[in-house]
Amino acid sequence: MIDLHVHSTNSDGSETPEELVLRGRQTGLTALALTDHDNMGGAEEFLNACRTQGMTGIAGVEISADVEEGHGTLHILGYGVNPKHPVVAVNLGRVLDGRAWRNERILEKLNGLGLELEWAEVQALAGEDVVGRPHFAQALIDRGHVSSVADAFDRFLAKGCPAYVDRYRLCPEEGIRMICEAGGVAVMAHPFSWEPDEAKLEAGLSELKAVGLAGIEALYSEHTPEQTVALLRVAKKLDLLTTGGSDYHGRTKPDIALGKGFGSLCVPDAYLPPLLNALGSGNPWVYLK
Ligand code: AMP
Ligand code: ZN
Ligand code: FE
Ligand code: FE
């Protein structure tokens, strides 16, 4: 069993890359891919832990791409990406700067709504991590402005709410090209979150394949059996490879277990060779046990 979609403290997961590898071993996984949101800061720690623990590991990333009106969220997984490649450094740097800009606007809006809150309180909650809306939500709870994270999102932070601010995202083509240029393989994560209609999804995937998309995440915690079957069908039709992962976040999403998702997920080892094959041999951002 393998898990090719996992978040660490380098984005919004609660465990460090090393802790993830240890948990992976305890769970009996044979391979793991680290896929933090728009961030590859954990790649080296992750691969070192894989070497130490003797587990196959792939350094990856999950890019939140900009979507056209009418679509849901589009996340692109990049596997075996060189985090030091200039195109990666520049693009992920832009995304990070965009977050800093956005965080300032969110705070201004919250303050403008009469909610007292200081930047230092939000930052303290994030520690070394990148500040995101969940930290704002927690800070609002700590101040007594809201009753829960859900309350914070529903009233202030969710899209369309008074303190929502959009952030800079790469467009899908930029994300895919970046991954390919940096020696990686691009795979669309949880494809139905982008487009729930199978025919429309197929058309969209076909266009992205022309840009360099190599696969889709067919096995995923939140997919129904029918959705999994549909994705396997689409992948076969378009000659895309298939991957699978839990989207483990640790305490941040406590219902999702590493490797097992909500309990019934199992990504067989057989899903690994096609991905490794697409990555080619000698990729330094992949550790093969
Ligand atoms: P950000 O990357 O700063 O935009 O924050 C995104 C994170 O906020 C996601 O990973 C979710 O964990 C969390 N989030 C987004 N929408 C909601 C919501 N409606 N309720 C609770 N958490 C949410
Ligand atoms: Zn996340
Ligand atoms: Fe995602
Ligand atoms: Fe994810």
C-alpha cells in the first residue's frame, strides 16, 4: 500500500516530513509522496527520512491553480520536482508573496469590520509555518469573535464573505509547465473537485494533457466508488497514468488516516511503477528503496 498525497507542517499538515515517514512505516506503507500546498520546503528533510527509514519517497508539491468561472478548485500534484530549479523558486516565491499580500488585506478587512486582532497573534499561531486562513480562524476564536473555525469561515473568511481576499495563483498551464520543466510529473489531484461532470472533465483533461499533464489522481479519500470507476475509465481513454493518495493532514483533518483515508482507501503498490516510469531513472528528488 502506498500514499502519494500527504501534507506536512510545510503547509497545513500537523506533522513534520520526518514524522510522516515514521508514521508511514508504522502503517506499513511501502512508498510515500510529500505534496505540500505550493511549497517544497520539506523535500530534503523528507527524502533524508526516507533514506534513514528505508522507504521509497517522492518529493512533490500540490499547486492550487487559478480556475475559470464556473469551475471548482483545481489542484495539480507535481512529483519528483526539483525544488531548486529557478522556475520553481520564482513561481513558488510569487505564490508566497501573494499570500503575504493577501494576509495583510484580510487583517485590514477584519479590523475594518470592527474585529480587534493584531498580526502578531495570527503569526504566533502559525509559528514557522505559512500563515493561512485557518490561523485567522483560530485567532478569531481566541479573541472570542467567533465560536468555531466553521463559524469564522461562514461569517468572515470563506469566499464571498466580508473578509475574503483572493490570492495569487498560477494558472493551470503555468503550474503544469513548471512541474515538467523542473523534471517532474504533473497529475491532477481529486479531478472531480474541479469538474464534476465526466464529459466536461474529460474535455478539460484532454486540453491539459496537451500542455504536459501526465496523469490523474484516481484513488482518493473523498471519491465514491462510482467516481473512482469513472476516473479509471477517463484515464484509460485519454492514456493518462493514475495515482492515488489520502490527502493526509494529521490533526488538521483528523478523519483522514495516512494511507487509509476515511478507512476504506487502499492505493496498491501497483500504482507506483507507472509513475516511476514516467519520472525516468536517476531523478534525485525520488528515493528508491
Ligand atoms: P488558505 O490556503 O489560506 O486559503 O486556507 C485554505 C484552508 O482553509 C484549507 O486547507 C482548509 O483547511 C481551510 N478551509 C477552507 N474553507 C473552509 C471552511 N469553509 N471551513 C473550514 N475550513 C476551511
Ligand atoms: Zn491542505
Ligand atoms: Fe487538494
Ligand atoms: Fe492536498
